[in-house]
Amino acid sequence: MSIDHQENEATPCSTAVSAVRSGNTLGIDARPTRPWHTGTRRDWFSWSARGLGATAALAMLQREGLVCATEAEATAAHHSAKCKRVIQIYLCGGLSHLDSFDYKPALEKLHGKPLPGTETPETFFGKIGLLRKNDWEFKQRGESGLWISDLFPHIAGCADELTVIRSMVADSANHTPATFQANTGFRFNGYPVLGSWLSYGMGCEADDLPAYVVLPDPRGMPAGSTINWTNGFLPARHQGVAFRTKGSPIDDLFPPGEYDAERDRATREFVAALNEKHRLTRPESDLEARLRSYELAAKMQLSVPGVTDLTGETAATLDAYGVNDEPTADFGKRCLLARRLLEKGVRLVQLFSGGSFGSPRINWDGHENVRENHTQEAARIDQPIAALLHDLRQRGLLDDTLVLFTTEFGRTPFTQSEANTVGAGRDHNMYGFSVWMAGGGLKHGLSYGNTDDVGWKSVDKPVPWHDLHATVLHLLGIDHTRLSYYHNGIARRLTNVHGEVLGELLS
């Protein structure tokens, strides 16, 4: 069965999917039904989706995988899945690939010289200085010999787990549209992000936590703010749910300090009666979906405090993640929380490194001084990310978990300064940059694609975001051309009308 509406009409999943396509996001067949004991199997599922008394039975059937009552459960894998969960680490501002994962010896020889050729580079601020060598030493790491710089010494120790793409390209050198494209495949807002597509297409393995959880940087929001975990045109329950690592994880998680329990119970019963009356007279309304959201919120009141409580972790684990040390404490807590959320059945956890594009910048946007900026930001995330990879590996989770390390674009090989000078900063570069993946289904210790000799443009196997997204979905058992949602007369996809799976990366 698949989300592209190819199922046999007699199956409950096809009922859900066809309902979604027609605009009925509840996935319920709205045709009149006969009593379930004399009707068809379709009639029985339609009846049980509406009947309040059947809710518990339906929930048990869903948990056993025997029925799919909403579009979130309407996708079976299109092919064998190598991974079933994702951690996405997103570096806001633009990591310098030239100082991290893309070693260019020619830059040292050409340091202080103009960019070869006659082409005038397109940059964000238009200040094109002279070529600048890398600020960190590169070394070959692990048995694979991957070139990784001293900017990330801890991640470098995990080189044999990494699959590095050195030929990424983007369509914008502006933070906000580039960030949107990295997360949705489109440069404009209003489109669902990767996590929302996975929530819609794969659902959640837990019934008391959302499928898609976001752990923002407490120092500020990414470019575009909360749009970066929007559900877009997908049903609202597929939006990312943001957790905090300080204070209450979620607003309004707990009831007020004093309330009358009996009065609260009576109010709930009265509202439930009104909802049931409304549902019986309007069987095709969105009330069913709203009630499911409220039900999840109630369950989260019990589950979230437990999953976010790190006091049960061993001292060795807390030390490995850097939870007790500055500057790693915050990101270490978020990496550890990400692992715990995956263990509880969350489908995708997204961690943002950096935010706030005001003054001062608190992100990876090294316009003035890359060395100063990247030293500060890398010190926050390097140890926790390495600890996360080691922890997933030793717990047996990395074999079916996909870890993504992404950023919206790279930085220029020439400095952002007046012509014929060498400054300390680098401008935005959408023509070539690096990301990496780790986890199940990949060839590890591998680099894919190349930029030119100075790291300005991708010249070998360029990878647009559509191709990376198609590959991510493939690893999760999904054909990217078949995961779609009917919206405004178009069968929308994460990959639009593009996307090629990067088969050379697959094990």
C-alpha cells in the first residue's frame, strides 16, 4: 500500500487516502453505511471511525497495525526501509565548508590572490576580496581517511560513520529563502517541512508523543522563525512541536496550581456530550481531527515530563554529552533529549544550532570573522554531536536511524572585503557547500562530489536539495514521487517535480 492512491478499493487504507485526496482529511468514507454485521468491510471501518464507543477498539487495532484510520497511518513502505527515524541537525547561517569538510590545498597556495577567471561572483553583500586559505588544519581521519578539519575534532573522531556530500547547491544566497529550501524544497513559505511530511506519511510509533519534535536554539530563532517547522498545507497535527530544555518543556503542559477536580470533570463530560452531538449531525467535519489533537495533548501531560527528565541518565552519559560543562551544556541536553525522544517512538527530531540574525549574530554567519565566529559555535556542538553518534551506535540505534547535518549554504573562498584586500570573513556561497549523513543504509567513511579547486562551485555531481530529500525518503522506505498531498488542484510533493535518489551513497 502507498500514499499514491494505488491501493485496492476494499482496503481501509485506500478509504483513508482517497478521502484525503478529496479534501476529507479525516480519512473517513462519508457514504451512508449499513449495520456493520451485515455490511462490507468498508462500512465497518467507516462506522468504527465515527462511533465514540469504538474509539478504544480502533486504537488497539491501529497499534497492532491492522487498521489505518487517518492519512498519517495510510502509508506502508514502498520498499524495504533502512531507517525508521531521523535526527536533523541544522546549522543556521551557513557553515564554511572550506574550514570544515572540504579541503582545498590550492587555497593555501593562492592565498591573497584574486579569484582566477573573468567571472564576477554573485555575493550577498557584493564585497569581493582576495582568496583566503582555510583557518583550521585539515587531516585525514579514521580508517576511511576522510579529510576533516580541526574545527570539529570530536566529530572528526567519528569519520568512519559519516557520508559527506561536498557538492551541495542551493538556489538562493539569502538566509530565509535558503533555509526554507533546505527544509521544504521550496524557497517560499507555506510548504510543509521534511518533518511534517514524515509525520503525514509515516505517523508516529508512540501514541503519547508527536511524530515531529523541534528543539530550537534558546538564543534565537532561525531565519524565518517558526515557519521552519510548519505543516504548510498538511493537516495541523503534522506541525513540529517545539520543546524547551529549560523550564517547562511546553507551554501550558500542567494545569493551574489550584482547580476544582470535580468541576473540571463535569465540564469535560459536558463538552464531550456537545462534541458527540456535533459529530452525529456533521459526520464529515474536522472535529474528529481536533479531538485527536486534544487527546494527544492530554497524553503528553503524562509522557513529556518523563522523557525530558535527564536525571535518570548516568553520570558518564551526561559527561559524554557535555551536559555539565559550558559551552556544551545546552546543545548536549538537546542531543540527549533527541536520543530519548527517538527511543520513545518520535519519528523526527530537529535540532537548530544558532538563531538570532540581529546584532550580535548568534549563528554560523561568519561575515566579519569566520575563525572567531566558527570557533564559538563549534565549541557548543562538536562534543555533543560526537557523543550522540557514539551513543546511538552502542545502543544499537544507529543502524536504523538517519542523522542529518545540514546548513543552508556555504561560504566563499574569497573574503568579504574591499577589492584587493584579504579580510577575515566570508560571504554566502550557494554554488557549493557540504553536508553529511550518518546511519543505516549508507556507505560510511565516504565523500561524494566535489567543488572546484578553490571550493567556489560544485563541479562534480552537484546535489540540489530535491536530490537529498529524495534520498532521505528512500532510506525511510518511501518513493519520493509517491508521497503526495492533493492541494489546490496539485498533487504536492516534498521534491516538487524533481529529485533523484543518490544511489552511490547507498550500501
